[in-house]
Amino acid sequence: MYIKVKKEVCTGCETCVPSCPFDAIVMQEGTAFINENCQVCRACLSVCPEGAIVEETGEARIETEGFDQYKGVWVFAETRDGKVASVGYELLGAGRGLADKLGVELAAVVVGKGVISQAHELLRWGADKVYVAEHEELAEFQEEAYTDIVANLISQYKPEIVLTGATAAGRSFFPRVAARLHTGLTADCTQLDIEPETRMLLQIRPAYGGNIMATIICPDNRPQMATVRPRVMKRLQEPRDGKGEVIQVHVGNLNVRAKVTQHVKEVAELTINLQDASVIVSGGRGMGDVKNLDLLHELAELLGGTVGATRAVVDEGWIPYRHQIGQTGKTVCPKLYIACGISGAVQHLVGMQSSDFIIAINKNPDAPIFQVANIGIVGDALEIIPLLIKQLKAQKGMV
């Protein structure tokens, strides 16, 4: 048994909305809609003056005949200090591939103050169309305002896929957008693809502590929404001609109940930025002792990079959490990643396997890290790293 609203009968009077003790009745496009919260308590059946709410036999069915209204792939391009964050360009690269497979347009949505200047860059790096929402009060991220703007745009233009970065901002407001639209949201995706027969978005992410990779679909609702980890997708290798349409969105009164008065950056943010580093020297339990991490710091300094670590090293207290790379830490994509004494558990691989070039040093020739490495060195990291340091110093004339 399930409860259904006859759309052709419903007048949108909203009389039924307060009757539901489970908040299962909402208004969509001028008519009532029964969502997944319905417990079939039947409290609404006698309330509707038009008799539009009825009880049906059998299993509840989600109506999908309206899916053909949803076309296109959208990317929310997060801004920081008035400029599009790198994750926005990464998502454009991924979105371009999805849009081409579906044969649809790729659009970017940018929200903020003075961000119209960023529209051309978004067109150059993959977008066919850019929606720009500007307002004085959007200079800083505002969860409620962003939710209203993005949800309203999606309701109006109906894209079939919407993506954003799994950043602090994306994780904060995107679930609200999905709830507002009564659709699903897959968080922290590391891969995206299209199922050719059904045109469904395949949303792939680690599950069960990173021990498996789960493929998640959203067959019954649109749009299909996902947050994507920064640094796992690649931006386009070459910019395009920058031709496309820029649509300026009217922003009315904002629903803002909180105000950002100040940003305070942690000192570590100014000195350690793993996600933007071009060279990372990372250590695992195979380094043996906290004092041996000095070798990693020395090698990283010679290469102009920074130091990363596995969760095991962080849990031992050898290095602060801000250095952790992997499923429960940062996802990175440097030009060069040197893994020292790291066996290559899947939880760590998820965070670094998209690096451009990987060098692995491990005593165990069967270590999983060698499966993703471009160069594998079988040996003791405590013996090999000093040799690398000596060679680099000799090349720099420091010996």
C-alpha cells in the first residue's frame, strides 16, 4: 500500500501539508508531492478538498516519465577570494567527459561577489554555459543563501547531473540542496562514469573503511548529485576557445541569518598545503621511528616539496594530522609523489594514486604500492633515502 497524489486533480491549495505528522507532503511545481518519509498513516486522505490524495495497492512507485525534462551536466564552481578554486576546474574536466558521453551541454554555476570576471575562464576550461549569481552579501560563503540560489536554478533549468567539490563548503550546503529537491546525493566520489544504456551516473567511492569501491546510482530521482574529492579529477589539458553563453542570475532578498565577521587562518595552512604541492615525499610505518622522518623533510626540502604521511604514522603521533594522505586525510595530485616505507593499503592509495609520477620505496617486492608506481625501488628506505639526498646535494653543489 502507498499514498499517491493525483496531479491532474490537485489544485495546489496546500491544505494537506500540515496534516502529515512525518513531513512527507511537500509542494513541487504547484502541486503536492509525497516523498520517501511517508509512513502510510492515512492522515492526509480525508483532508484534501478535491480528493486528489488516494491510497493505492501494491508497492510504491516513483514516477520517472518526467526524466526527459532533465538535460545537461552542471558543475558548481566554488570561489575563494573572488577566484574559482582549483577543484572547480577539476570538475569541469570530469564534467566535460560526462557531457560528451551523454551528448549534452556542460554548464558551470558560480556564486559570489565580483565573480563575473571568472566566467570567461570557466568557458575556456570546459563549460559551454556559465550561470553567474552575484550579490554584495555573497562575498563570503553563506550556507542558506547558496542553498536557495543553487536549488532554485536547478528547479528552473533541470540539469540531469550536478557536481560539486567535497570541500568544507560543498559538504555544508550541497546536502541541503539535495534535500530541497528530494533527490539523492553521493558524497566523496573518486570516480564518475555513465552507464550507456540507462544514461545513469555511476558514482564510485570507497566504502567500508576503504576496503571496497562502491558504485552508487540514483535511478528514481533527478537530478543525480555528487560531491567529488579535490585532486582526484584532472582538468582539461588544454584550454578551449572560451566561446559560450554567460547568464547573469537575478538574486533577490537573501535568506541569511548568520554573518561571517572574520577568517582566521591556521599557521599550518600558510606553510603546509598538500593539495597544491607539486612534490610530496610521504612516509609510512616502514620509516621505523619518528626520528627517521627527518630524512623525509630533508629530501622534500631539496626537491622543493612538502612531507606527507600515512594514517599509521599520524596515529603513532610522529607527525600532525594535517600531513595525512588517504581516505581519512587529504587527497593529493602532485607532479611527483615519493612513497617511502609505505605498503600501499587501499585507504592510502585512494588519496594519492592520481599523482602524475609515483616513486615507491619498500622492502617488500609484493607491496601493493608497486602496482600504482611508475618506478619501484625494492629496498630499505632508511638506506635509499640518504643515497638520494647525497646525489641531490652533489647536483646542487652542496657537498
